[in-house]
Amino acid sequence: MQGIPQPGRTEVLQLPRVHISRHPVMAHKMTLLRNKETPTSQFYRLVKEIGSLIAYEATAGLALREKTIETPLEQMQGYKLAGGIGITPILRAGLGLAEGFREVLHDVQIWHLGLRRDERTLQALEYYNRLPHKVDLQICYAVDPMLATGGSAIDAVNILKAKGIKRISFVCIIAAPYGLLKLSEAHPDIDIYIAALDERLNDQGYIVPGLGDAGDRQFGTF
Ligand SMILES: O=P(O)(O)OC[C@H]1O[C@H](OP(=O)(O)OP(=O)(O)O)[C@H](O)[C@@H]1O
Ligand SMILES: O=c1cc[nH]c(=O)[nH]1
Ligand SMILES: [Mg+2]
């Protein structure tokens, strides 16, 4: 990122479809997650927990259908989520986040997508795609802990749109202003949910202060 101008936090705070968590439990868990002393097992557990917390926020606008049930006392009109829900974890680092989502939603389709960022060029390369042939979803959540240059997120949303998905949200743990702006410009029709907005990217394309490499920290591959 050497020599490439980057927007500051204030320049992206007003983007219309960006939702940044304000929950105190999230802020508490984020500090544990960022700490370099946090070991791999705890880091993975925290990614999952943050996935569940952010799932509550990202699913607030889901459509409902009425459903009649009987309580032990009488019949009543309840609700169920309308239509299918898909989660696309961007491998590898999106796996823990997707697990946290799944614990909230249970009945979901998981569409695995492998994208690896070339650490020299910072371009995302697709190496795995297990998206189904039949597409019948109300919404698909693309989940990846880190939104750095935005290349991986933009490619993931392109792939989901090419599959015919009409409603897509992107969910991450930490975003850099640069990647957030790029993703919003490339896909102004999607909602973006983030747990924290950081300062900038360093010369190697890592988010600062960030948490380091989200994949390595979840899976112990340092
Ligand atoms: O916004 P970008 O600049 O594209 O960077 C973000 C991507 O980099 C990381 O994945 P990585 O390539 O390290 O793969 P991994 O999940 O296997 O560790 C991260 O999980 C994102 O997918
Ligand atoms: O800071 C960063 C940037 C990309 N990928 C990561 O895992 N961390
Ligand atoms: Mg990685």
C-alpha cells in the first residue's frame, strides 16, 4: 500500500449501508481478540462468539412469515423466517465467523468459497468454490473477519451475484477505511456489517491496529 492514498475513518463513517456495532459486549470481546497474547483456542472461540453477536445485528431486517402454533394453553399466531438463508464463509478465516452465525440461525445453507490473497500483489485468487447449482435464498451473508484492501470481498460478492443472488450482506470483524470504501463503491446495493472500523492499512496491506492474520490466528499456522 506504499504511496497509495487512503481515506480516514471519518470519510467512511457516513457511507449509507455500513453498520458498525456499538454493543459493549462486542467491544469487550474485540479487545480480547486483538490482544497478541490470546492463544489460538481462545481466538477461535472468540471469532465464533463475535459471529453470533454480529449475526443478531445483521439479521435484524430479515423477512418473516406468519406461522400458527399451539402453546400448552392455546393456539397463537407466531412467525418463522421467510425463505432460505445462505452463509458464504470466505476460506479460511471466514470459517469461525460462519460457525457463530450458524449457532444463531441453525437452518442455513453454507456455501464455501476459497479466496486467498497473494501477499505480494494483494490480489485475491479463487481456489475453491462449492456453491450449489440450485439457488433459492432470501439472502446470502458473505462472511470474512478482515476487510483490508477489499479485493477478496468484492470478488466474493461478484461471484454471489453471478449465481443470481439478489440480496447480499457482507459481514466482517475489522474493516480498514480503504477496503470499506472500495467495497461500497463496487457494490452500493449491499449492506456491510462490521464489528470495528480501524485506522489504515500498513505497507504490507495489513489492517492497523487490527489483529494480525485472522486465518493464522484461528488455525495456529504461524
Ligand atoms: O481485503 P483483502 O486485501 O482482500 O484482504 C482480506 C483477505 O485476506 C485474508 O485472507 P487470506 O488471504 O489471508 O486467507 P486465509 O483466510 O486462508 O488466511 C482475509 O481473511 C480476507 O479474505
Ligand atoms: O490485517 C489483515 C489483512 C488481511 N488479512 C488478515 O488476516 N489480516
Ligand atoms: Mg490469512
